[in-house]
Amino acid sequence: CFDNSPTFDEVPSTVICTGYPFTYIQIAFDVELDSLVYSWAQPMSGVNQPITNFSPGYTWNSPLPGPAQNPNNVAATINAQTGEISFTSYTNGAFVTVTKVTAYKCGIKVAEIFREMQVVLLSCGANNPPDVTPPFANSSGQYVNYIDTVRPGDFVSFTIAANDSDLCPNSTPQTMSLYATGPQFAAPVNPGGCFNPPCATLLPVATPANPITGIYGVQTTFSWQTDCNHLNNKRKERYCFLFKVRDDFCPVPGKKGIAVYVDIIDPSIMDSPDSISAFYYYLPYVSVWWTQPADPEQSFQSYIVWVRYPPNKNFIPFDTITNFNHTLTVFDASIFSQNTVLEFYVTVKSGCGGSYQSMPLDTAILFLPLSVENMSDNTDLFIVKPNPAHDLINVSTTEYTGSVDYVLVNALGCEIKKGAWEITAKQSLQIDCSNFIRGIYFLVMTADQRKYSYKLLLE
């Protein structure tokens, strides 16, 4: 079994100022889009030689200064889903951390990678890191969120803005630099482009090699057109975009990194119709009807009508209907053998691009009698026009004289109008349909004990 291991997409931060909360964001990426889990791991002194002796107050899973060293310290934690390491330290020194990233495919561990990093914590004096405004507002309109949830096809746009009013030691304004990383960015942030187009873009472009700079303030605008491909055949996919801002304070610049997450969620999937019926119009036409399922998020793509008939053991797709409000299909049963049993069910394709097909909830059974043989294949005996019709249906024939019975049936199999027609040479029948509901109808003509059926559309 071949599998690519995850890779770290972010350069380590090794020199960090003390005295304020700091978050180190280490984006790991897996080209197979396996599920990733972050955790602390033991540092090694050699091959298969983990370090077990630590200074008092430190362990491999508590590698940075905590309250034991200074009551104002906040011990480092690692987020298992995002890999973010957060801490506050007022203690200077050099420390070693090890992060393990484990990749899971369908719940099975398939790869692990490790990053060992030396962290130097220094007192930087009277300097605060740049302030970055969260890009997303909450329900109260306050910009406090770093996660946005969207549907495939949504356009995502936001501004990353940072400001810093602190001065350098020589009392000059600080210059800030802003850049972004993340595997879903387009070139030039990723020189080779993103792994799953369409790619996200920045304006102005801000790359690690060429960050955008500004005094007191700096900003860039993020844009991304999402689509179904970004789900990667999943119900939900998360994308991470890292933005880093630093000032030019000496001896150690103030740094601030934020991770912006965009969760793409497939619209809710639909259930199959919970009731299905099969019944006759006038032979040989048979109708399959079903209840309309709920579709609160408009994720419907199509109905699939399935049929099983001897000698087939399995159901096969028989018809596809893409109109959500069309819950009826009508077909000519003479294509099947007579004196047989037909079984039907209906499923629904929904979700992004119709990627999900529901399981059937109900089945309809219909016995096909021998009377289908009474149907004639010669539909040219009568001429029915216009079709589509509006107010009048005209029926004529050049090959038949005698008595004809006719019946007009609607899409639910109900008789709308019937009568008799005594045909003489060049005589035609006119059926007034001006007061009928617009839709599909069937006109069945009976002549010499044979039936001739015509499908009509009233507009």
C-alpha cells in the first residue's frame, strides 16, 4: 500500500519574545487529504534513543515554561486538530519541543512525521506584537472569529488587516511585514499553484519571499471561489490559511500569526420518497408516482426510478428525472413481457454534484396483465394535432371508417372526457380542452376492439 507522509508547510519559529501570549501555527499538509492528528512527542538523543531526563518542572509533553517556573506563565498546549501551540511565558531560556503528526486513512494510521524544534525565549523590552483583526464577524457583528463555514459554490472574501503603533528603540515608527502560506493558495504564494483549483488569491500578493510592508498598518484581501471539487468526495473539508505579521523591533521582532479556517460543508443529503405507487393509465401506459421528499437546503439533483422484472434478479435504473416537482413517470409497458410482475423503487441523488444517492424506503409492485396484447403498435392510424395543444385537439384519419370510442386521461389516470365518434370520409373530431388544467394527458382511441394511445401536452 503506497501512501505519502504529511509535510510541514510552515517554517519553524525559533526566537520568540516573552511577556505576551504567543501562538505558533505549524501547518501540516497531506496530498491524499488524510485526517491529521497533532500531539507532543519525545525528543531523541540518537536513533531509537528518546530523552527521558528533563530539568525539574519539564517533561516531553510539557516542554515550555509553565506556572511552576513563574505564576504568570501559561503552560503550552497543542491543538490536536489544528496543531496550534499556544503559551505565555515570562521565563527566558532555550527549550526543545517535538511535534508528531499522525495521518489516518479511514480510521487506520498510515503515516507519522516528527518535527523537533529548538525554541529560544527572550525578553524583548517594551514592545508588543502587531495586532491582527479577526476576519469574520459573529452574530452580533463583532469581528472575533477565525473560522468561516460555507457551501460549495460560495465566494469567500475577507480582509486581513494588522496595525502596530509601537516605536523602535530610536523612536521611529515600526515597519510591519505581512505574508501568507497554505497549500490552497495560488502562485506566487505557492510557486506551483494550489493542489485543488480553483485556488485562493491575495491582493496585494504577500509571499514569504516578498511580503507586503507598511508603517503603522498593513492589509491584504483574500478571495476564493469554492466549488464541489473542494469537498474531495467528503461531506466536509477544512482548509487552513496562515497569515504572519512581524514588526522590525530590535533585538527581536514582535510576531503574530493567525490561522484562518474555511470549512466547506456539503448541503444536507436527502432521503428517498417514503411512499411510492404504481398504477395503470389506459394500457399499455403505466405510471409510477411517489411522494416529494424534504429538501430544506436545495441539494436535490435528480430522481432515479428503478425497476426489477423477471428474469432479472437486481433492480436496474429505468428513468432519471431532474425536476424536483415532477414526482411521476409514465412509460409504455408493452416493452415488458405480459403476465409478469414489475417492482419499482425511487432513489434521490443529492448533495454537491449529486454525489450522494439515497437508499430506497418504499417499493411498489404492479402485475402486468395479458391485456397489453390488445394494444396496437400502429399509432399512425389516427392523426392527433397540434401537440402541444392549447384550446382544441384535432383527431383525423384517412384509413378508417366506423365507430370509435375515445377517452382523455390526465397524468393521475383520471378520465377527463370521453365519447364516441362515428367516422365518415374526411371527417375529423375536435376535443375542446380550453378549460383543462395544463399538463400531460393521454388520448386513447378504441376501434375494432384495439386501443391506440397518444401522449399529449396541453400548454
